[in-house]
Amino acid sequence: MGDSIKINVSRMDFFYGGHQALYNVDMQIRKHWITALIGPSGCGKSTFLRALNRMNDLIPGVRLSGRVELDGIDVYSPSTDVIQLRRRVGMIFQRSNPFPMTIYDNVAYGVRVNGLTKNRAALDEIVERTLRGAALWEEVKDRLNKSAMGLSGGQQQRLCIARALAVEPEVLLMDEPASALDPISTAKIEELIYELKRDYTIVIVTHNMQQAARVSDETGFFLNGRLVEFSETRRLFTAPRNRETEDYITGRFG
């Protein structure tokens, strides 16, 4: 079982200045599984997600104790190359944030910045492969040199997924990736997430419990900065062990 764990979090406490946002969180995230994080707003799930690739480091005064291991290596060790870490553990945000440049250049951006190839033909191949991987190629192949800002919201979000995939990450962190989208675009993103787990380990924060139930293998329920319950998704939704979990998923609060 050990080798199937991609990220191991133990005894994580997290502080924004004097405010403690997470308390003693333990979680094992399995390779090529989709792990959903649910819970009311402000319960710590996005803070937890961003702690996995040190995105929170960008906020002044934050502090973490405990361990976060990626393939057994402590990501908070002083020797960690944070740029490299964020290449391996990519992030998709709630609001799609394409760069104000062409569709092609959006996808190629990380590849160029990381110096992954200087060869134009190789870059073309990466752009096509990742747009196909993000289920967007057929819709944009004739307008690669047009601005990404002309795409619909759902297409922009898939473009941001393609941009994350282009640098060949191992893990994708998704912070409410469909919350700003219409139902049809949401269904496309969910389908895409399900297909991507063949090649990637995915952790998704969602406020939509039906979405968590549809796409994930395991689900963690956060409340007031604590991981109340973590188990197989079907089990968590049908037979939660914890009263607070049951109250949340049946809509009695939150």
C-alpha cells in the first residue's frame, strides 16, 4: 500500500499570523485517485489544498507545522526547489485565469519558462497533445493564434487545465474548478477530471457535494479547520461515521 500513496500529510497545523486555520490534519492521497475535499466556506479546505504545493508561501506571515511528503520527500524541507515542486504539483483555480495572449502561447508558456524545449516542432506537439488532453483541441485548433480571452468561460477553464498539463505535472490541485461555470461546461470539466486520473493524481476542492460524489474516489470533510472524516466517497456519502459529516451532507447545516 505504501507505494500507492502520492502525498502523505501528517499532523499539519497551519497559521495565518496569529490565526490557526488547520488543526492536526492527517491525510494520505493515493496515486491516480481523485480525492475530493468538501465542507462549508472558511473551513480550511482551500488552505489545505494550497499547502500541498506551498502556494500559501506567497502570503506573508503564514506558518505550517507537521509534514507534507510528495513520494516520501518532505516538501517543506529547506532544500526543496519550490519552482520544481509547483511544476510537479500543478494548480487550477476557481476562476479561469488565462493570460492575455494567444491560445497557443498560453499553453506554451510554462514549457518556455521552464526551458523544457527550444524546438518549435516539439513545442507544437506539446501544445496539441495537452489541448487534446484537456478536451479542447477540436474546438480551438483553427484559432491557436487568436487571443485566449475570446474563449467561453468553460473553454478558458479547460485552457488553464491544458496550461497546467503542458509542464507534465504528477499531481493536479483543483480549487472549485467548475463553480463559476454553467451546467454543460461543468459536466465537461467533470468528464475531463475523470479521464485525467489515468495519468495524474487529482485533489479537488468543491462546494458541490453531488460533484464530489460523481467524480471522486475518496472524500475528506473539513469543518472549522479540522479533517472530521476521510474515507471512500461512496461510504462517506451513504454511511458517514461522524454525526457532523451526516449533518453536513444531509443539509442540516452549512
